[in-house]
Amino acid sequence: MVSSDLSRRRVLLAGAGALTALAGCNGSADGGDRSTSTEPARGPSDPGSVPPHRRLRAATDDPLVWLPDETRTDADGEPRRRRPRFLTSREEVERLHFADADGADAARSFLEETAFDAATVFVQRLPVGECYKLQLCGVSWSQTEIDTEFGRVLRDASVACEAEARDSTAWLIRIPEALDTDRITGYGSGVGGGSCAERGRPPEPEPDPPITADAVPANATTEPASTEGDDA
């Protein structure tokens, strides 16, 4: 059994470098009288651009967090579940429902601690293979757009999973700005193979070319080593 799991994970690891682009769609939430900063968008490559966040995960296609839509009902008469794009007030949080998902309790506490007069919670849903986990690597936003960047890595070998199975994740990202969410119409998200640390690693410096006899001028002289300065 252990050999089978290791073989499966080697196969998964071989394909982990594939890049998947996920694009959002238009959406809005009732932001009320909230101020909007004119600061420029923050770049995903800046380590400080990853705001506080919480993640929920479950093996389901149903919403992991939702608001009841009183204007629409299911066949049994229950309000439809509406996935919020943003959470902008304490009243919305009080109406929010959570699925029986990993991370739900931490997400509730996270929202209770959010000061919505100075922050906006962006809610993003992403599917992920059962044998993988996502890492939030960067977030950038402006007055009209918001973009997120994720890394994808294999879960621990001790986690039972099926290569073809998929889970749902919901990300609650606390943007430190009271955004006017009605103005935000552009959404983008990227998921790349590898961890955030691997994807953000600076390129290796190129080695200096070796010095050969041909590279030394014919009239060059060799100065004796100085005995002044730092100790050798």
C-alpha cells in the first residue's frame, strides 16, 4: 500500500509544474458608505502583498460559505444559497452560513475579528485536486480590479487521496482597505505549480567568466599584496 501511494505521488509530482489560469466573473456586494483609497495596486511579487486570510476545504461542489437569498427559493421552499464575492459589513457576517468544512471555525473567528470600517474581505472559490493543496502567494487590487496568485503543492504523504478526485476551497482574504466594491468589475487569478517560495525564488546569478592568460594584457604588472587593512 505504501509503495502504491508513493508511486501515485511521483506521478502527480511530475505534472505539478503545469500552469492553470482561472478567471473570475463580474460581481458586486453592497458596500454602503465606504471610502476608497487612491493608492496604486500592490504587486503580487511583494511579500507584503499577501494579506491575512483563511481557507476552507471540503469534498463537495456545494458552496462552502453563502448568504441566503430571500428573493429566490429552492423546490423545498428554502432560500437559495448565494456565494458572496465580498463581505463588507458585520451584518453580512451575521447572516453568513458555513458548510461542514475544514477551517470553518477559524474562518468564523477571522471574520469576527475584522474591522469592516477599514477592511474588505474578498471571497474566492477554487477547486483543487484531492492530493494537492493551494498556497496564497500574492494579492493585488485597485479601485476597479482584484487579482490573486496561488501556488500548488502536493499534500503530505500521510493524507489519503485519489488522483482523479477534486475538492472545493473557499478563501477569505482580508484586504486592508474599505473598498467600494460596486466599482470592482475585473477579477483574475492564477494557479502555478510549486510553492510560493519556489515561485518567488530569485534567479541564480551567472558565474563570472574564467580568467585566462589571453585575457591578461601583455604590459600588465603584478603588485605585491598589501599588508594594510583587514586581517586575512
